[in-house]
Amino acid sequence: MRVSVIGTGYVGSVTAACFAELGHEVICVDVDEKKVSMINAGKAPIWEEGLEELLKKHAEKRIIATSDYDYAVQKSDISFICVGTPSDEKGNIDLSIVESAAVSLGEAMSKKDHYHVVVVKSTVVPQTTEKFVLPLLESYSGKKASKDFGVAMNPEFLREGKAVYDFMHPDKIVVGAIDERTFFMVSELYRRLNCNVTHTKPTTAEMIKYTNNALLATKISFANEIGNICKKMGVDTYEVMEEVGKDYRISPHFLNCGAGFGGSCFPKDVRAIIGKAEELGYKPKLLRSVIEVNEEQPMYIIRLLSKKMDRLKGKRITVLGLAFKNDTDDIRESRSIPVISELLRQEADVVAYDPMAMEHMKKVFPDITYCNSVSKALKDADACLIMTEWDQFRSLDKEFAEMKRPLIIDGRHLINPKELSVKIEYEGLCW
């Protein structure tokens, strides 16, 4: 089939590359000419494992990029809206980029004679597809939904760092389509994947996405709160959660305690569904507490550090890990950001290292010291805070030996002091 993908960020570029891998012809659309040029050259606009290999494989053969909506719509049967949906100042979803994409698609569809399907893949709050996107498409195309064009919502369930794998090996595919014709066209795109496609309403599909992310975020905040209680009693929370996770009703996933969740999905999506609930007159107390626990969690690291040191002013504090999780360069809502902010507020000398995310973090904190290796970051340090679960941080015997004071505050349960050949002062965040 012929597909156009609007937006070449994290979701859009992965969607385009994977549809090409499934045998479809794909046109990427982006207003950023730099991204257009990169994709046409077979280069990934973001880092994601396996993405650049697919773009190189299919560049010019099955994938091309353009900034021309008219060309993309004329040359495709289905358009996917994969643009960003950031939070506004109040934490509610900002649909301005979705609106711009829908308007441009509608204008392009007005010049097309054939039936066209528009699929919202961006994460949007329930009712957005039918009550916001669909009316815009009708208004700017001069056509009627279900008669002249189709509309659907097809949420993504992709983990950053593993998005290509997740797309090609899904555990669920949900298509919220307004009619059977639209559902059939969208589901055909996934025919080569070994997964059933669920047909539901657009609003239900939107709610499935938010519920999925909100529940995972809730598990993390729940585990962190239990971990904080365990810490006060001297109980190993990882031992507790290992047994709890054996219950088939619970599962072990997302029960690891630590510095909290970040990234482009969980914080934004939980806040957005909170905003939607309050718009409807409902107070989501549980979801609000999920965010509150997550916001407070990084400060426990500072408190542990402060208990070990008389003062932080002038102390060389190394932060290992800047990305919100391992295997990505994404720093959005990274738990390192509030930690570094507090260290700077207390006038500490902050030194940082991350194998992938330093260039992005330099835009947030341009004045801290960035090192190109763990050993340089730890040399002569008064303390080390581990903030991201990179495998290379698990065994740092020689590097810890170079510290002025080998004080380690572990925010990700990476270090086992008993397995090190050097003696360190160790504090786990929740264990």
C-alpha cells in the first residue's frame, strides 16, 4: 500500500521505516527541511536502535521525504499523523501541531478525487480524533467523513530504544476506525505481522493508549513509594518486589524502584488524562498522586547525599546518566534534570557523563562540566550519583578508586558493593 507519514520524530520515523520494511511505499512529510534531507539520505533524524539501518535499506526505494503535503496525499492512500503533542503550561495536551497537520491534510485532500484515510497515531486525549481532527478535515477538504474519506485512531505502544523491535513484534494492534472500510484499509498495513488487529471506536482506542501508559506509570510510583517505606525499615525492596512480581495477576514488570520515570510518554500522558478528567468534572486523585510521587523521588537522592556530606557547596559531584532511560539519547523529563538543578542551587560543582545524551543536556545545563568518559567524570569526585541504568555503570572498580571520596548514591539499583574490588560508601535510593 501507499502510505504518507506526517512528522518524522520518534513515532513518525519509526512508523515510516517499519511500514517500508513491511513492503509498503512510504512518503515522509515534515516542515523541517533538515529532517527531509536526512531521511532522503538514509539517515535517522533521531537515535533509535535499528532505525538508521532500515532507512538506509529503503531510502529512495520505498521511502522518500518531502515538505509538500499535496504531493504526499496525491501519491498515497493513507496518511498517518505522527506529530508531537506536548503539554501546555498547565500540563494539559497541546494540540496545535496536530491541528496544523489536520488543516494541511484537509487542504491537500480537497484536491484529490479518490478516497483517502487519515489515521491519528499521535497520542491524543479521548474524543480528539472524532471531535477535533475529523471536523477539521471536513472543513478544509470540503468532503464528508465515511463517504469521501476515512478517519481512524491507531495508537503506538513503543518503548524508546526498542521501538523498531516493538513495532515489528507487537503484543497488540488497535485500530479505532469510524467505519469498516477504514478499518480494513488500516489493518491491511499490518497483515504481515503476527498479531490480531482489534477494531474499536476512535475514542476507545485513545483511551486504551492513555490507560496503558497511566497504569505502567502507576506501577512505578507504587513501587517507589513502597521502596521509600522499605528504606526506612532496612528492608530490601528488590527482594520484596521479586516475590510480589511472581503473582501472575501482577507480573514483575515496572516494579523496579528508583529515581522515577521520565521520557516523552508517561509524565505527559498522565498529566493529559488528569487534565481531561478534570475538564469532565472528575478529580483523579490516584493519578495525581502518581505524578506527585514521581516529582518527589529525585529529591530523595539529594537528601541521602546531604546526610552524608556537611554541605554541597564547592563539592565535586558526578552525575552518571543523563538520558531518562538507557539505550536512548532522550532527556525529556529525565530525573537527572531536577537533581542537577538542586545541586546547582546548592552551589555544587557538577560533573556529568552519559554515553549518548550529553549534547542534548548541554542545551539545558550549558555551564556544568561534561566529560567524555566515566573515569574522567569520577576522578577526584566527592560523590557520585547514578541516575540512568546504563550497563557500563555496573562495574566501575578502577573508576571509583580515582574518586576523592568514593561515596555512591545509586538511583537505579546498579551497584552491588560486595562485588567490587574497592571499598566504597554506598547508599541505595530505596534499598
